[in-house]
Amino acid sequence: MTAPLLSIQGLTKAYPGVVANDDVSFEIGKGQIHALLGENGAGKSTLVKMIYGLVTPDSGRMEIAGQPHAPATPLQARDAGVAMVFQHFSLFDALDVAENIALGMTDPPPMRDLAARIREVSDAYGLPLDPDRIVGDLSAGERQRVEIVRCLLQDPRLLIMDEPTSVLTPQEVEILFATLRKLAAEGTAILYISHKLEEIRSLCDAATILRLGKVVGRCDPRETSARELAEQMVGSTLSSPARPAHTPGDTLLTVENLSLPPAHAFGTPLRDIQITLARGEVLGIGGVAGNGQDELLAALSGERLSPRGTVTLDGSDLSRAGPEARRKAGLLSAPEERLGHAAAPDMSLTENALLTGHGRKGLTGRGFIDWRGAAGFARDIIAAFDVRTPGEGTAARALSGGNLQKFVIGREVLQGPTVLVVNQPTWGVDAAAAAAIRQALLDLAEAGAGVIVISQDLDELMEISDRFAALNEGRLSAPVPAATLDVKRIGLMLGGAHDMEAAE
């Protein structure tokens, strides 16, 4: 490795009940693409927040190019040459690309000059952007380009990327990787966080592995298998989800001619959705972000009622039923946005368990809440899904993203649904936790429930689905047996080629 661009020595950060980072030390060389790996709750987010000035360490020191680095704010970190692309985009839909980028700059140039600079930089790095386009009209991949170009305009010495491919198509991932390799060749150091281990192996020069806040390993990921990386992360042998051969039973859920207007100016309308789901079946629904996934879950859960179309569960018409009535009937759901939609950030895990479980778990009666029962339900979720938390009284926002995801999925699974609809069940979740969640969904189907998995992770869908359908611009393709699919056919379906015979 060349002389280190970033040097971290003995960095420690503790919160009540947990040590997020414990004496962490590692270095990133100039021009190096360095992976930061670890299971959920391992301390990755806290570490990069200290580098970026969002969190102050309790002890230890950092240096950039041999100079002390102790940013009290992100502005100070940016002034030191650190840029970060967050997992969750921070863009305003109603503003155009140039306006969004200007908002992230300390001293933006005149808009005409900025627009020219955006075109110049985006074209130079293979990320073409029109600075005049409204962000709400962009795809998820194009929105990420906005975030990256905003960072590149800072001419960073260190670029931090947190789960950058979670919303990208395979083609967009290749474009991103080409950009990152070009940046590294020019001398930019890149700290790359991802749970997609094959991507790590193809992109990164080095890896530092965290477990429970400590550095437990360093390696060259190009010479280490994905399974070995995952097992170093979790400290144990990794098991893959397994499901015996089976034949789906009778029809549980029927959705006919379901249409739904967009919820806002930048939403996607649903167009004549048709679904049949059998007892014991897992139906996988794939699609690039922004093609109607959130709208489909809202329509199935009852959060939004469709002006036309029907939803029938086990012979009961639920078309005009709201979320609570559908839950009572056995149609449960878990949305993609875990913090704010699936869970109330400032409420405890006990309170969040109560929010969706009070009816099916009998936690309320005669106007009173059974808090002891709610706490017991929360503890059951924590134990069954290995949620890393000090206890059921912890606020939802205090959990790492992956641990909160495990809690949300566990909360629904343990209620014994007749049909469960989940959107992005393993998004941002480490390999071991993802395998556990997928196994829980398979076990649920094995017990006789119907499961609909909406996901952008095609490997996940192929691993657990009996049938696969693609969602494109609010239209759902006819489902096909997952075992008959290959990458080419999936790509055609994701691109909107619903008539597969004609497409081929």
C-alpha cells in the first residue's frame, strides 16, 4: 500500500449499554478502494460518522495525509477532503439537479456555471446528468449520480460510500464501479461499505472486518471467498436457507384489476395488477426502484384503497378494508422504509411491537394495554431473530438498520399471518441476518402461509421464490416459475417485456 491517506488509531466510541467502536485501528492508502465489512451492529456506521464529523470519538486519533483529523461537523470533514454518499438519499424531489447540488455546497457558483460544471464532471466520470431535470423525475440510479457528482465537485481525497448499489440495476452497478476505479486511479481513496460480498471481491483492494465494534480481520477480498468473508464477519459457520421440495396448495390470495393513482406528483400509478398466491407459495416480485413497489405494498396492506379492482383473502373480500381489518383477517405486511413507516423512531421496541401486534397477539382489551404482554412479545422477537439491542425498552432509532429490519420482519412473522407481504426484507442486512430472514420466510411458507416478497435483490428472489414476476412502471408481468429463469430473461422482464415469447 502507498503512504496512508487516512490513518485511524485506537478509535473508541461508547453509548449507554453498548460499545459501538472498541480500539479500532486501520489505514487506507491513496488510490485504494478499501472495504469496511461487518454484520449489523458491528460499528461500521458509527466509524464512518466519526470520520465525517457527525459523531465525536471518546478516544483515539485520526489523520488525513499526516495531518490531525478531528472534525466537529461534516463541513469541517469536507474542508479536509472527505466526502460521503449516504445509503439514504438527501434530495428534494421538487428541485432540479443543479439546485439540489447547490444546496450541498458551502459557496456554490452562479447556477449557469454550476450547470456547466455538473455536465463536465458527470460526463468525465461516465455518470451523465442533465442539471435542469427535476429530481422527482429521476430513477433511483440517476438520483445516486446526483449524490456522487455533488461529492466529486468537492474534489475529495477520501470518498465514503455506504451501501451504494442497493437501488441499482446490474448495468448501473457496472457504471458505478467503472467510475470508482477511475477515481482510485486518479488517487482518490474510497472507503466502501456493502453487504454484497461478491461486489466487494470484484471491486476492493483491501478489507477491514469489524465484529462487535472490534477489528477482527484484514484481508485482500480478491483472494478470499464470499463465504469466508461472511464467516469472519459473524464469527461462525454460515448456513444457507433451505427448503424441501413442495407443492403449493389451494389459492389464498386473489388480486384482480387493481389500479391505483400515484400518491404524489412523482409517484407511480398501479395499472391492472393481477396476482394469485397459493398456500405455501413464495411469490417473488422484482423491479428497479421507483416502478411501483411502495404503491403495491400500500394497496395490498390497505394503507391506500384502490378505486378499482378486488383483493380477496381466503374467500373474504377485503377490497374496501383498511390496514387493521386486513391484519385481523390475516393479511400482514412489512414496508421498505423501516424507520418512520415500519417503526416509530422514538418509541421503544415494546411500543413498536404493540403498534402492529396488539390485535393478533391480544395485547389490548376493554380500553387497556397489556404492557407486560407487549414487552414479552418484544422479547420473543428479539430472541427469535437475534436482534442486537440492550433490551425491549430501547428506542427503535437506537438500533442499527439491519437489527431494526430483523425486528420488523420478526414482529410480522411471529403474528402467524395467513399472507405476508414484505418489501425489501433484507435491504442493508448482513449475510447471516439475511439468511436468517429468508429462512424465516421459507419456514412461514412451509407452515402453510402465502408469502409475497418484493425485492430489488434478484439473487434473493431466485433463492426463495416459487414464481417470479416483474414490476415495471406500475405494471406486473405474468408470473413464471423461478426455476426456469436466467439473467437474460429476468433482464427482459425488468425492462418491461411482459410478453416473453414476443420479446424472445
